[in-house]
Amino acid sequence: MISPDADPSKATRTSVRTVIVPAAGMGTRFLPATKTVPKELLPVVDTPGIEMIAEEAAAAGATRLAVVTAPHKEGVLGHFRPRPDLEETLRERGKDAIADKVNRACEVITVAPVVQERPLGLGHAVLVAEELLDADEDAVAVMLPDDLVLPRGVMDRMAEVRARFGGSVLCALELPREEVSSYGVFDIADCAEEGFADVKRVRGMVEKPEPAEAPSNFAAVGRYLLDRAVFDALRAIPRGKGGEYQLTDAIEALIEDGHPVHVVVHDGFRHDLGNPGGFIRACVDFGLAAPEYGPGLRRYLQARLAEDDTAAARDDGSGRGA
Ligand code: UTP
């Protein structure tokens, strides 16, 4: 597994104050669990994805997490509130390390909540958070809590790119072409600027194209550094795919208006916590890396897979597993 943190010596802090975390979606792919438990609180080992995002935002220098929730997803905000009763009981019982863990989310960054009354799409969720920004904030970050982008720290590079080229900066991963059809895919041009070999200029975006029609194999992942102009674009777009207001449509509109948009091609990978298949992989990766669970999990997986191989060999009559 790749180390979760980028080389800290390379990090420069972003100038953004506010990170918007949209967490008001329906979590359809995780039903029935998400009937009462917000998807953003499902734990990877023991830590919810949204807490990892809060840590990433704070590490990038942001001071405010604008959390967009739905009326029935109050638990998302509860996770960032202190629980003195729980802490006291844990400390009385000598469980200080767990009490510290319970407090972590409350201390890492200031949370500012805003409610999206109906799930009208990611673009709409970002738009409702505009009211939380100060008048002098000329850019804002958006981080999706169901996307773990590893190694962490890509926002720092995105801030460097905005400082050089202005406009908005997104994050891309280079994927095998056959995998791009579940992503937004960039139409890109090389950026011939020294020191920016990992950066490309965006000419357009296509949402979930067939592999043969994809303009590239560079796919969008859930990190955005957006010029404040995005809010005017969000107000102007009509409903798009699925009847929702799409953030990618607003970014397209910015590009059409001549607004500079670049991507940082991240040298790493992402875990998609938004669907059970991706979530299970993240749990395995983080579980293997956890000192208290890793060795046991490794032994279990090795034995379990060997058992499967033996059964498969027996079933195909080769006797390889005998
Ligand atoms: P997703 O599309 O992954 O989340 O949106 P979802 O809509 O909850 O998932 P499914 O498709 O129903 O399974 C990415 C992020 O944007 C938020 C989600 O909560 C998630 O964190 N979101 C999405 C909103 O805040 N509001 C919306 O209207 C839609």
C-alpha cells in the first residue's frame, strides 16, 4: 500500500481557507445501510471517511470545513461535536488513547454546517455552501468524502498550479482506458511549462464516456480548487445528467468562457468509498497497514485465498490443489 501521506518536505500550504465537503447525497449504492447511517460515517477500519477528509483539509492549511448535509443526516455533524460524557467515562476507565481518538474530529478543524434540503446534485451542494464563504475568499476547495486520494497532499500541488496559472485546478489520475467509463474524463492539452510536467490544460470534460469515445485516459477524482467564479457558473447551468445540477457542467461553462482550468496528474491512486466494492478494498488496505489488525488480517487472507485456490483446483479436476 502507498504511504497515506505525500513527502512533507515537498508540501506548501494552500491559500484556501474553506474546504467544501458535500455530504448530503442519498448513498443509494450503500442501501440499506445508508437508510439511517450516513455514507460519510462508514468507518475505514475505525475512522469515517469524512474525518480523514477533515484531516487532509487541515493539513492543506484550510481553517474551515463547510459541511453540506441533508436534513436526515444530522449524525455527520454530530461526529464533529464533543461528547464530554463519553470522554469522561473512557478516561475514568483508563482508556485515554480511545478518548483521544474520540476527540480528534472535534479538534482538527472548525466545521461550518449548511443544509441542502433536497439531493439536487453535487453542483447544487457546492452552490449552497457559498453563503459560508467570506467576502475576500477568491477560491474554494471541494473535497469529496467518498474519495480517498493517496498519497495525501495533492491539494498543495494544486495550489501551486493555481498560483502559477490562475483559474481553477482539478485532480486527475491516469487509468487504463477500459476503466474510464465510470468517471468524468478530461480532454487535455500538454502544458509546456518547465517545472509543471505533471500538469495539463483542460479543454473540456466528458462524463462517463464509453472507452472508445473517451478523449483521454485521464479521469477526474474528488479534489477541486475552484475560482469563486464557479458559483456564478453553478447558478447559470440547467439540470444535467440524472436531473441533477452537475459540478462538471459548471466547470465546462467556465472553460467555454475562457477561464483557465488545469489538472494535476496525481502520482498515486484513489479508493472509492462510495460503493461497497471500493469500500471493501480500502478496508483491506487500511486494515493491513494497521499495526493492531494487519498481521492477523494478512494471515487470514493468505489462508482464505489458499483455501479458494485449493477448492478451484479440485473443481477443475486438475488435482493441483490436492
Ligand atoms: P455521490 O454521487 O458519490 O454520492 O456524490 P451519493 O449521491 O450519495 O451516492 P449514490 O449515487 O446515491 O450511491 C459525491 C458526494 O457528493 C455528495 C455525496 O454525499 C457525496 O459525498 N452529494 C451528492 C451531495 O452532497 N448532494 C447531492 O445532491 C449529491
